[in-house]
Amino acid sequence: MIHIKNNEQMAMMLKAGRITGEAILKAREHIKEGVSTKEIDNIIHDYIIRCGATPTFLGYGGFPGSACISLNDEIIHGIPKKDRILQEGDIVKIDTGACYRGFNGDSANTFGVGKISAEAQALIDVTKESFFRGIEFAKSGNRIGDIGFAICDYASSRGYGVVRQYVGHGVGAELHEDPEVPNFGTPHRGQRLYTNMTLAIEPMINIGTYDVKVLRDNWTVVTADGSLSAHYEHSVAITDGEPILLTKVE
Amino acid sequence: MSENIYPSVGGVCVSLTGHDAGMLFILIGMRNDKALLVNGKQRKISNPKTKNYKHISILSMLPDCSVERIKVGSIKDNEIIHQLKIAKRELLK
């Protein structure tokens, strides 16, 4: 069921989104060679708690961290570990969520550790740009397929693989609400968008194939061919005009 | 945190469309957006049926040990037949 938020609920979504966005910014300051993914997770956890919110991911489906921290060929759902140390040239994906007074924010971004390769930087840039191509169509009256088509068209035309198995979703009182928001689709198809719908739009783009596999920890999703992957996500509120990026903080 | 839209490997599922609508299968994997389905008889591990994952519905899951055997590729057709028998019995209860 799709939940259309009222103004009061939207205010909570904005607050939750701001905390989520700030937590990622906070973590970004600490991304450098020698830091463990568990340390980054702790920074995010502490920040969210200090803001009076709760980390949505912690315990969600049994997930053991407050943030999914995935390196290089890991696409999403990487488990933070003390012995997983960032190395120069790695690309690290941080995906987290905060719940404030019952409403959730969900956001992710990809960062380089130190100096990264040109192909890794290009991947990050294309992933981010594909998100913004997608949200050009995230307005009332359009359909979910319009967003997915724009994302897929932009990334695929540059030779990248767009992950199909994992998709964006509605977000609100629950972390995962209807509708599903695939990063591929057919224009003018799928659920119609209405004002005050809130969606987590999250392109996951691979340098190689879009095929994925799940590691034996049953969480970490990696590219099937071992190629690099990037992830960019914001919680977005649909309006009649430009969408509001709930989790984007400058 | 992204949502997985593919059905879980090791799921006992019913076909919703086509000439096999209503038949039970076990999902042993996904290939090119298609579900790989077996029943141990007409559709064996060596020749799984491919079907759009939107055209099946997962009804229950196999025990963890069987799911693990599917993942490592060591499950046999006779175990598939046996597990489907158990699943049918459970569903008819």
C-alpha cells in the first residue's frame, strides 16, 4: 500500500532525512586509509543517536550495523567489520537510515579513499548523474517507469551495468514501503506518482555486468564479475514541480 | 537500503501463468531476470524451466540444509521430489 504523507508527516520525514544526510557527511570526514568500516559505522551510529533519532538499519532483518558499508566490488549491504580496513584507491559506499519520531530517512553515497583510478571516478560521477537524470521525472503525474528509464538509459548508454535485482522503494513510517522503484523501466508505465509520496531512489551501477551474487554472510551483495560498483541514493518527496531531496544536506 | 525484488532461492513456488499454472516447483536460481524452476520429474536440475519471476508466487521455503545444497549445487532430483511431496502435504493441511 502506498502512503501519501500529510504535512506533519512530511516535517518528520524532512528531519529524519536531514539527520541521515548529516550522518553520511560526518562519516565522509573520517574516510581515509587505515580506518576500519566498523569505525565509520560507529561514527554514524553515534551521530544519529546524538540527534535524538534511531539508526533504522540496526537490527533491520537482523542486519548487525547502523550503516551498510561496502567496498569496491561490493554493491550494497556490506557489514561493517573491525578487520575491514580502508586502503588507498578503494571506493566505499555508505548507506544508512535514521528514524525520527516514527519516520525514516534513507540515503547512500560513494566516496573514494585517497586517490582513486580514473575509471572509478567516472563510475561515481555517472552513478550520481544517473540519479539526477532520474529525478527529473520524479514529479506528480509521471510514472515510476519514467524514473527507471531515465536512470538506465543514461548509465547503459555509457556502457555500465544497472543492477536489476535490487531496487529503490517507498520510504516513510517503514523503511521499505510500496512502490518498488527499479532503476530500469519503460516510460509511461508503472505506478503513477502523486504529491507527497516519498521514495528512496537509488541507482546501483556496475562497471561490468548487472549480475550480482550474495556472499555467504547472506547480506553483502557483490558484482558477479568482480567489477567496481557505485551507489547513490536520496529519499525524495514528490511535488507538482521539482522533487524535494529530503536527505540532501550541503 | 535497497529492496531485493527477486524471489528467494529454495522457495517452493506455484506457477501463476502458462500451461503449467498451478503446478509446484522449487526455485533453484535466477538467470537473466528469469527464475529457474525444477520439480525433479519433467523439469530436472540439469534442465530447469525458465519463467518470469513475476509469474510465480513463493508459498514456503525449503529447510536451510536443502537451501544450502541448492546454493552449492549439490542437491539431487530425488531430494527435490521428496521436498515437494512434503511441501504439498503441508500446504494441504
